[in-house]
Amino acid sequence: MLAFAQRNGNVTVGAVLTATDTATPWLSPSSDFAFGFQKIRDKDTFLLSIWYSKIPDRTIVWYANEGTAVPRDSRVELTAERGLVLSDPQGKELWNSESIVDVVANGFMNDTGNFVLVRGDSTKLWESFKNPTDTILPAQVMETGGVLYSRQAEANFSKGRFQLRLLNDGNLVLNTRNVPSDMAYDAYYISGTYNASNSSNSGYQVIFNETGHMYILRRNGETFDLTPRAIPSASENYYRATLNFYGVFAQYYYPKVFTGVQNWTEVWSEPDNICLNIGGVKGSGACGYNNVCRLGKSRRPICECPQGFSLLDPSDTYGSCKPVSTQTCDPDEQTSVEDLYTLVNLTDTDWPTSDYAQLRPYSEQDCRKSCLQDCFCAVAIYRGDSCWKKKLPLSNGRKDRSVNGKAFLKFRKGDLPPQPPPKFQGNLLTLIQN
């Protein structure tokens, strides 16, 4: 980078940053925020991003190129005609700041975390606040139609399965989505700020003000609070609100004065229990297909393959699970199903949107027998006097006391499922002998 390229937040046209371990980022006047390349952990790739530069873990709050990391020696240049241009080491353009319809005079890294491109009269031509990724910051506004996308994983910044959207009707919603097509599935959080009888009572902006409070502004000027009234002072703390890669939207604060080992502290989050709140017949749920979700600390979901299943991608515990057992509808097998198959019992576990049959009134023994004798049945759920039969893939898996039922997973006896992890033993899975 040229020595004169950046000073007091200003970035001159022609300034260049290169993706290396020692590159100096473009800093805001207070040095609270930095714009540049941050190395992705455990990989020799870099993400063009904005981060909190005074925090030890350098928390990322915005990223370019739809979260796709770039190889070492890639570069970004501030140009007059096209704004920010990201290129790989061979000079191939990978990304640029779109919608530049005038000549850029300079860039500016604000102390709010907003990187802005302006023309000679200081009119904004592009800004990161108008192109959010998974995070919004104090002084940032989400307009109607605005959207945040979760990451795919903690260290994979590509667009994930979850969205936060401010709809045209005024509701702020969280929903899962189909990743290739971007089709939105059913919402699992709805703010309730839509008024069908009087549109002036509906929301049209999500405002995150400089005091650290976030609220939905209605067209009549009234507000719908998202942040609790009493929160730590914004003058003494950094704030952010992030749609986490596991689908929970949460607001956090971090002390500006460090006193030792510190972390981001949650102020509020939605939904209360993502394992139970996500439903609908489309999509896999909070976890992947055939996976089971239970709620952990800070409302973070924990996804675990049930006994007899293993992860499709061993590095992605939130992903889908594949069965180790196989079953067919071969006529030769249907005459001796009880000799060929057995059941595994899971307590308080269900995949509520995967039913293809319901039997009622039915006893537990009849439910087990019916699943064993049905070549389509991969699991049966027994609750009350009802039996629900399900086939693969299973979706919206959850483990919670409120499920209050038993699940019977079917396996070929020659493919006995592996023993459960120690934390499951004694309270989750028990082999039922037939």
C-alpha cells in the first residue's frame, strides 16, 4: 500500500491492499474498525472484510465477494470509475462495489464501521451499511426489503440456510431458505409489526441507534422495541447484532476497556428455542436432514446424528446425517421382517414434519410392529394413543422434554448401529430387542 493511501479514515483513489499475513488494513480514525484482508483460520485464504480491530479475536462485521475467501496475494484497489475492485493474483476480477454511477473521489472508513465511497461533493456513491452481510451495527438502518444472510459455518462465510428479512408488509422475520435458489421457507420468527387494517401501524425500518438500542419503526412514528430498555452504556461497549450461522439472531456487547479474558455477551436473541420454533414441510430444520437438534447454552442449537446415522460431511455437525443401515421392499424380505430388522428407542425425540401415516387408536406394541412390517417405515413416533410412521429423509428433528413421546428407529440386524457417544448413554438411546 502506498504511504499516502490512507490517513484518518480517508482512502485515496489508487490505494491497494494485498492479501498477505503482514498487510496493513485501512483503519477508521479511532482504529475501532479496519477494512482489509483477514486470514481465515487454518487455511491459506483471506476474506476481504471489515472487523473490530481493537478486539483480540478481530470480530468480522462485513465481508465482500458473498463471503468467498480468496487466495494469498489477491488484491483490492480503490478506483475512480468502479470503486472497490477485488482481483485474484492473476488479475482476474472477482468482485466490485456495484452501482457506482459517478466518479469516486475517495473512500472513508468510519468509526461506525461503515466503509463509504464518495464523490467530490461528499455525496455517498456506495456504502457497506447499504450492503449488509450477516451483521448490523449501531447507526445502521435496515429498510423495507432489507435482508441479512447467515454464514454457512463459523469459518465459512458463504451464504447459509438462514435469513433475516424486513418484509414489505412490515414484519421482521427469520426463515430458512433453499440455498441454490434462495427460495424462502416458512418463517420461524415473526415480529408481529404488520397491521392489515391500518398500514400506518406497520413497520418499515429496523433502526439500530448509537445508544445500542434496536427497534422497528412504524410508519406512524411509533416504535416496537427489540432491545430491552436497560442495557450497558454504548460509550463503554461495542455493540453488534448478528444472524449466526446456526440461525439465531442475537445482539451482543463487548467492553471497550479490556480487563482480561472477555467475550461478546448476549443482550437478547430470537427465537427462544430454534429447535422447536422451526417447522414447515420444506427444508431440513435447524439441523440437516436426519439430524436431531437440542438446545444448548445461549440458545445455541446442538445437532447430533442419532444412533445408526453418521454425518454426510464429518466437518459439519450441523449438516445432514446418513443411515448406516439399508432396508428394501424386496418381496423376499417381507416374509421375515422381524428376523431381519430391529428397533432402537429414542426418548423425547421427533421429526414432526416427516409423517406419511398416522394410526389411532394404537398401542405402543402395535406401533412398533407396524413399523417393522412396513418397508417404507424408517421411524415411528408413539405418543398418547397415536402412532406416526415416517420415511427418509427425516426433517425438523428435535429432542426436548416437550416432545413427550418415543421414537422407534428401524435397522437391519446385520447393520447394528454403533454405540452412542458417552453423553447419550443412559438417557437417550436404548436398543430394543425383538
